[in-house]
Amino acid sequence: MAGELAGQRVLVVEDNYILATALAECLENAGAEVIGPCPSVATTLALLENAGRVDAAVLDVRLECETSEPIAARVREDGIPVLLMTGFDEGMLPASLQGLPRCTKPFDTRTLVDALQGIPQGEHADATGRAGSSG
């Protein structure tokens, strides 16, 4: 698994400290540079102001008393692909997050890395997270 995400800068948003630390370690072991992890919407949006290039965002859907919807909207505006981490079924997700790629909790390291490698990269991702045309 080492090097599979080499050169990728991945934003991690997770409010559970233990899980956030494990996610960061997993991504770093796969070669990614982790941005965060961030525990809240406000912290994440502030960090993104000066984060530089972000290649993908891994977002926990539920963060304490809020959801990661504003973060997903912000990064998707910049064409950054989103991978959700959740225990929710598709129909239980907020409408703005439905159709996005997701890892259903609990998941293992291999599943996370494979899911990140499988999401479309680049600024032409459409609202479903799939590669779209630039025209």
C-alpha cells in the first residue's frame, strides 16, 4: 500500500480524535500528505483558506451537532473530489451529499485507499463526483 497515494494532498474531516488519527496515519502510509484532520466545519473552512492544493477530501458526514455539507459544497466548487465516510445509507444522507462516493463505516485501510484511488480527480468533476466534460 505504500506509495499508492504518493503526491496526493488529502483533506481529512473527522470529529472523532482516535479515528481521525488512524485515518491520517493510513493515508500517510499510502504516501498522501494529510491536510488536517479537522473536527468541525468552521475549522475546516478556515484551514482551506491557506491550504494550497487539495487533491481529494475525505469527509465524515456527521460532525458533532452539524454535517459536513458546507465543506463538501466548498471543495466541490473548486473541483475537488469528495469521499464520504458514513454509517448512513444513501437515502439517509442529506440531499446535497447523495450520489457522492462513500466508504460505509466501519471500513478497513484497503477499502479507504481503493476508494480514494477510484474517485475522479480534477476540476471537471460534476455534482455526483463523476468526471464531466469541460464544455
